[in-house]
Amino acid sequence: MEEVQRANKMGTAKVLPLLVSMSIPAMFSMLIQSLYNVVDSIFVAQLDEFALTAVSLAFPVQQLMIAVGVGTAIGTGSLISRRLGEKRREAASLAAENGLFLAALSYLLFALLGLFGTETFIRAFASSEIVAEYSCTYTYIVTIGSFGLFLSSCLEKTLQATGNMIFPMLIQLTGAVTNIVLDPIMIFGLFGFPKLGVAGAALATILGQILGMVLAAILVHCREHEVNFELKKFRPRAGVIREIYAVGFPSIIMQAISSVMVSFLNLILIRFSEAAVSVLGAYFKLQSFVFMPVFGLTQGALPIIGYNYGAGSKKRMMQALRYATLIACGIMGVGELVFNLFPSQLLWMFNPSEEMLRLGIPALRTISLCFLPAAVGIVFSTFFQAVGSGGKSLVVSMLRQLVILMPAAYLLSRVGVDFVWYAFPIAEVFSLGASVLFLIRTKRGQVDTLRTTLAE
């Protein structure tokens, strides 16, 4: 009966209320996630600007871990939602088990890379010994202790694929609140705890992830769900893994490209000053307040689109796409307004130097021009992932962050540091055009339906 009720919810409930009800918990938890990302940098910035620069240099490594962990989880969740839409519950459970197996393998890979590759990577970017020392310390801790990140990501997406958005919200809230509480205690040595500085920020991060993982494991084990984990009988299935990575691998590459892009921009900006690198790091923390709610929205949209695609309900699938696009544009529009009206107030949270303010105010205003086209692109990429066409998302992401953004940033840097930021809106406009073309091709057989829904 519970399975029938959930099937009715995903397949028959009014699409807009369903999308809102499934997205709000994820959006709320993403906002909290954004808060602890910013709080982390705010506390680190109180040490000195070297510490903020060091964490900014380590940011691409964290992005890469998130890319692999979340990308694998997205592939797993997409496959689960499609199998549930096809009424194949055992196949959905098998997908969940293989996804958890891949999450564990991903952790082992990054633990080894962190142990043996951190020094080489960080010193290729660091401009001073103190920045290198801070950044290496931070990176060692967040990579070797990252098992909480990988396992909790998989369990969250598994629950979301079944239509349960409350438990994933609680999991993310647990990790975020733990990090926020522990950050000042471990960084500054409050309540008798030793002052650990940058190392304290890293420890607070992984402890939050581990606690979230523990809660996720308890919720999955102790509550009844549409998917079950029978790990004693588990054997990896090559066919299932291929299907997970058919969507997951493009998602990994999309997010990993972001890591490459940030590293490349750091190389360009460090030639101007460490303050320029700090501005980029501050931007990526601040923009999470705008982008994370949109990602939360797409977490609610993905299982709806995937379920109705599997059930053959094309009209509901396109309605979910239309509503998600409109809401995402609304969120991004507000974000662009805030970045243009209050750039100095946003930067003051990071204890900026005069040079950081001088560079950062025009930077925030310029980069925010990319928000609206990015909103549409993010939703369209989610659509491609939900229907099993993750390769299209990969191509768009490569256009945005490799083919267009990186060459544009390099060429504009020859004019001056203030022009580097224009690479962001330029890349988003071009990639949006590609997304629209791919969407039309994906729905080639129902072009009339597409035009009708988008026109309503």
C-alpha cells in the first residue's frame, strides 16, 4: 500500500505542488549547506588572508571529491527512480547496493591520492611557504577523512530517488550544523579545546560529514523504504555499474571540470596577487547561496522527471521541466540583484584587505551576469540526467568550463584582472544555446508537445 501511495504521488499528484513539496526540504538543507561553507571561510579568514588563500587553493580538491561522490550518487538515484517507475523494485534495490559499493571504492581512491599527492598539487599553486603549509594541512585532513562525504551522498540520493526528501534534509542538516558548531571551537580553541587553526576547520568539516553518514545509515537500516540493502548477499554487477555511470560519469566529469576550471583560474589570478585568488574563493562560497537552492530544486525535480519518463508520462515530465525552470530563474534573479547591490557588504564577511575589496566589488557584479542563463542550464542538465542522457549534460558542461570559459579567461587576463570575470557570463550564454538545442533534439519526436508546454 505504501508503494502504491508513493507511485500515485509521483505519477498522479499535481506537478507544481509535488515539485514544491519535494524541493523545499532539499532547498532548505542546501541553504544550510551553503551557510556552513561560508561560515567555514569566514572563520578561517579571521586568522589571516594567507589562511583564506590556502583554503581557496584546496577548494578544487574538495570539488573533485564532491564531483565523484555526488556524480556517482546522481547516477545511482537516476537508475533507482527509473526502475521504480517501471515497477521493478528488486532492480532498484540492486542499483542502490552497487551505488554504495562504488561510493566505498571512491573513498579509497581519494584517501590514497590525498596521502601521496597533496604536497605535489598544492606546491604547484602556492606563492609562499605559509600558504603551502596551511593548504597541505587542510587537504590532507579533508581527503583522508572523506568517507563520510562519499557514503552519505550515496544514501541521500537513494532516499531522494524513492520520493523521500525529509530524511536527506535531516542528514545534510546534521552535517552542516555540526560543522558550524565545531568550526569556531576547533579553529580558535574555545571551551578548553586546543587552537588548531586551519586544521580545525578541516576537522570540523569531516566530523560533520561523518555524523551525517551515521545518521543516514541509521535511517536506511531502521526504516522501511522502497529499496533494500542486502549487503551480505551483495555481488557487484557490471551491467548495473555501467547503467549507473551512463548518467553518473558525465555528472562526475561535469563537476570535475569545475575543479580543473578553478585550478586554472587560480593559476591565472595568482600572477596578479593572492588577493585575486581570495576573491575567487570568496565568490565560490557566496554563490553557493544562490546556486545551492537551485540544486535543491533539481533534486526534487529529478525523481519526478525520471519516474514519469520511466512510466511513459511525457506531459507530466515536461510540466516538471517547465515549472523547475521558472522557479530556478526566480531564485537566480534575486541572487543577481543582491550581488549587484551589496557586493562590498558580502565581501566584508571575509575580513578583506583593501586590495581584495578593490578587486572583489567589480568581480561580484560582473560574474553575477551569468546567473540567469546558468539557471536554465542547470535545470536542463538535470532533465538530461533524469531521462538517462547524461552525455548531453557533459557536452554542455565542457563547453561552459573548458572550451569557452578557460580560453576566454586567459585571453581577457591579457587585458587586465578586472576583465577575467567576464569569462563567466560569456561561457554561460554559449552553453545555454547548446542546452536548448540538445533539449529540442531529445524531444524530437514530441516537438509539438515541447512548444505547447513551454508556451503555457
